[in-house]
Amino acid sequence: MLSKKFRFHSRGGVRFTYAHGKTIRTPKISLVYNDNSRGFQRFAVVVSKKVEKTAVGRNRIRRRVYEAIRTEFDRAPKKRDNIFVVYNKDVMTMDFTELCSLVRSLFSQSMV
């Protein structure tokens, strides 16, 4: 799990990032990002009830994506707020290396 410092603490930052950020979308997951003035990056993972009905399933997806972010943390752009939005239930069962490569490709696309 990511350190508490690198996570959002209120909905205000998430709302601001949704309103002013840029989006990169893939069929399974998307990244909404926006520059910040904090000096470090923050992350959030959003899984809707439309994706998975049970809280256990949504939390499992969220934990897998957070772990993929943690493994690719060094490649993430500094001074940026990042929100990962999951659109597909397949993220729960996909191979973890494939999930890490998906997160890595989203980070690399956001730096361009």
C-alpha cells in the first residue's frame, strides 16, 4: 500500500483534479491527472458499483491497482495528482504483470 502522504485526504482535491485535469483512457482503466504545487504526487483509485457490485470485489480491484502503482512509483511524474478510474471488471482477474504494464504505459503517456 502507498504511504498516507501519497494518497488524497479529502474529496476536494479529487473534485479539482476531475474538473481541471486531463484524461488518458484505455478500455479497462483511465488516468485523470493534473499538476499540483505540493512537491509530491498523490494517487486515488476509483471503482464504481457499476463495475463490481460487492464491496469486497471493489476493494480487491482497488488494492491490486494501488499495488501496481506502488511498483511503478518511480516512473510516476513528480508534482502531480493522479486518479485511476477502473471501467472493467477484468482488472480483478488479469495477470498482475499486465496490470503493471498498463499502469506504466499510462504514466508514460501522461508525460508526453
